[in-house]
Amino acid sequence: MIKQAFVVAVLSLCAWAAHADVINVDNAELARLAASGAAVIDIRTAPEWKETGVLAGSKLLTFFDEKGQVDAPAWLARLKTVAKPGQSVILICRSGNRSRTAAQFLSQQAGYKTVYNVTAGMNGWAREGRSVVPASTVTATCVAGAKC
């Protein structure tokens, strides 16, 4: 009985160690992390990118499409071309909700160890008057032939 409890405890610890927690960050921390080289992934849709602009240097990879659907394996394959699981990844969306979901997926199921979620999203970034660039200057980061 004690041996079984020990095995269960060890397996639980291994499962816990297999994923990282999502780290929520504000805009100041986003700016600091991006300046240090962490990959910023904007998971919004193309119309959203065009409407508000994007952070300079961000990678544009839609997670939820306009219908709210996700093709997680395809998205993950595209993400791995710009950020490997060992790298820090910052996810941003409009308000922080979709990016939180994507961040949990990366940390719990995809093996990414350091995943940041921008809690105020692009709405918060814009409210603070922080700079953006037109999406057209960044769309080249999308993988050829992929829907970004």
C-alpha cells in the first residue's frame, strides 16, 4: 500500500514537472521580455491585425479562426518554425483571453517551458499609447501557404 502511494506521488510529480505554469505579464513586462529576445506571438485574426496594427517584431499566427475554431496541431507546427519549446514565448491577443487559452495549451500539452500571457492584450497596449506597426510589415513571418 505504501509502495503504491509512493509510485502515485512520483508519477504526479513527474506530470507536474512536464508542463510549466502560464506567467501573466503586463505591458511593461511584455516590452522588457520582447527587448530581451523572447518571441512575441500575436494569435489574433488577420482582420484584427489590420485594424489595430501589431507589435514590431511579433510573429502573426492565428490560434482561433474567425469561427472560433482551432487546429492545434497545425498551429503548433507553424509555431515551432519561429519558436522552439525551449524558448520563451509571449502570447498576445485582443484582451488576454484567447492568449491565455493558447498559453495553457503550450505549457500543458506542447512542452513549452516558459509561456507568457499578456493579460491586457493589444487593447491594453493601445490604451497606453504604445507603438504598433502595420500588419503588412510583419505578415512575411507567416509560413508560405499557411493560413496565418
